[in-house]
Amino acid sequence: MGLEQFIARRVSASGQNNFTSIIVKIAVAAIALSLVVMIISTAMLRGFKHQISDKIFGFWGHIHIYDTNITRTFETVPIDISNEFYADLVKLKNIDFQKPAGILGVEIDGVYTQQSTAGGIGQVQSFTILPAILRTKEDFEGVMAKGVGADYDWDRMSKYLVEGDTISYDSTASRQAIISKVISQRLNLGIGDKINVDFFLEGKQRKRQFVISGIYNTGLNEYDKRFILVDQRKVQEVLGWDEDQVGGIEVFVDNLDDVNALSEYIYYDILPSHLYAETIKERFGNIFEWLELQNVNEIVILALMVIVSIINMITALLILILERTKMIGTLKALGMKNWGIRKIFIFQAAHIIIRGLIIGTVIGVGLCLLQQYFGFIKLDEKNYYLSVAPIEINVWIIVLLNIATLILTLLFLVLPTYIVTKISPIKALRFD
């Protein structure tokens, strides 16, 4: 232990007068409060982004494949999944790709690095969507009937089921349907109720009857009010397609960071020329752009909290220096250099900051855990897509927040300690 650190510990242990003690407590509280806000806001924003993204991916997949003609005709164009490309999709694993090299997030023109994906394709499933009108005896509702097959991953969807069960598959096309909670409330429908669905194809009305087997609620209101899930074979039957003809393909990747590289590889190296692949982030860009804006909010909150910590610590440090004017004069008279004396107060400030960080971490993590397990902060699901404020605790981010707050605050405290160099030993020893 150095001399400066030893003196700083003794000074801290010796106590201060009432006014200085209050200032130090305020500084500790400010550091703690700032860290609490940073921990909660970071955990909540991360949870918010991830839960909404998971809902969208769970309903749509990560990559969509469809026929390029659909964008021109706006009609459902079949994709034949008996072709070789579908088998290549299912078995696609890690790939190598080139990524533009960059420094601090800035890309360098013409310079690329060779990288490999962390994973490959985790799940491939087909779907066919057809507009329809859902009718009851009293009312009707325009919907999109999404036909899903036996390859559909119900594990992703099951967590959004609020009543009933998933569609069961056997040798014949199922008459079961899953509707959203929004539609069930609008039309006053429940499990086991029969619904008539009218499809319109080439100017002709084609009626089918279904039985409600389940009710889902994702919280994504623009999707919940439009989509019902049915057996894909029923939709193929209406369209006059065989079982190998589908409207589109949903692809789930093992690692979300690989989605852009895999999407490009699928489009250029696997798919035939008449098919197109795009990520869901591209297809529903408005939602993901809105989610990306939350990163700006996070940065603003973190910056403001660090500024609050710095301002409070500068105030506290200046008061500590003025309180120890006689000590400074004595140390200078004994031959200690200005930088050595400044280090004493920097160490003392570090002690205050660390106390605040420890208290802030305990309170911040504690509040996050309470919200995670008890969900006492509620949200309007229609506006926020979630009924409870989500929390995602990341230990490394909390550690980084502590370290960054400590380092940045101490760096800004070096300048205020310069006042030590202006204190004359003779005047300091006379100071009362």
C-alpha cells in the first residue's frame, strides 16, 4: 500500500464534520441512484427489445422465401418444396462469408475479412396465406388464414396460447383452427365453437368450416387482429394445389447474428432464380427501426446518469479538499509533492464511488429480480406489445457499468484536484 493510499484510508476512517458528512452521503447516494437507474434501464430495454423480437420471429421466422412473382401480381404463387433446393435448406449448417473490415464501426472500402457463421439453419417450415372472411351468425371479420403444415414448430407458438391446444395432424386435413384473443373477443368466440371461413378465388366464393381448437395472444395487435392458423392442406385444397406446393417458406437460424449472411447465401447459392429470400427485419423494417431507436434512449440515459455522478463527486471532492486545507499545508511543509497530495483525494473519492457502486448494484439488481419474478410494473399491451415490463439481467453489462462509471468519474476528478497546487503551506497552516 502506497503512502497516499494509506493517508486516504486514515482520512476516510477519521470522519468528517456534520456538513461534510452530509455531502459525502449525498455523493454516495447520487452514485448509487445513478447506477440503479442505469442497471434497470439497461435490463428493461434489453428485455423489451428481445421479447418483442422473439414474438415476431416466433410468428414469422427469421428468413422468408417466396416467389418473386408475388410482388408483381399480389396473388399467391406456389413454391414446389419437392425440388432439390428445399433439401439443401434443411441440411444447411455453418458457412464461410466475407464481411467488410472496419475500425471502430467504420467500414474500410475494398477491405474484407473471412468469417464463419456460428450456426446454420435450425428449422425450415412451409406456410400458405390466403385472405378470407370469418363469419359467425351475428358478425364477420376480414382475416388472413395462415395455413401451416406438420413441420410447423409449435414449441415457439405454444407459449402464446392462452386457451386450448395446437392443431393436430393425421392423414386427413384437420378442421381445427387457432384464432387470436382479439378476434375471439370481437366475435364472442370460444374453444369448440364452429366458424365459417369464406375464401375468394378467381371471383368465386369457397366456404370452409372450422372448429376453434386454440386461442393465442402475442400482444402484436396488428398481427393478432388479422391472422388465424389453420391446417395448410385446407388452404391448398381451396387453391387446388398438391401437398408439395406452398405459398412460402419460413427459415429459423441457430444464431440471430448470422441471419444476414445466411439470407444472402440462401438467395445467391441455394434458391432457383424465381425465388427470393429476405430477412424479417427487412420485411417489417418499421418495427425493427423502432426497436433500434431504443438504443439511442439507452445511451442518453447512461450518459445523463454518468454526468450526474461526476457533478456530485466534483462537488464532494472540492468540499473534502477545503476541509483538509491544514492537512494539505502540513504535507507540503513536510515535502510531499502536489501530485502525491492530489492522489490522496483521488483515492478518497474512489472509496466514496465504490461505496455508491456497491449499494447501487445491490439495489438495482434487487429491483430487477423483483420485477422479473413478480412483474409489478404493468404495461398497456396495445401500445407496448407487452403486458409486463420485461427484464433481462446480464452480469457482464452490470460489471461493465460499474467499471465504466468508476473510471470515467475518476478521470473527471483529476482536474478539480488541481486546486491543491494553489494552496500555500503558510496560508494553509493559518487557515481556520
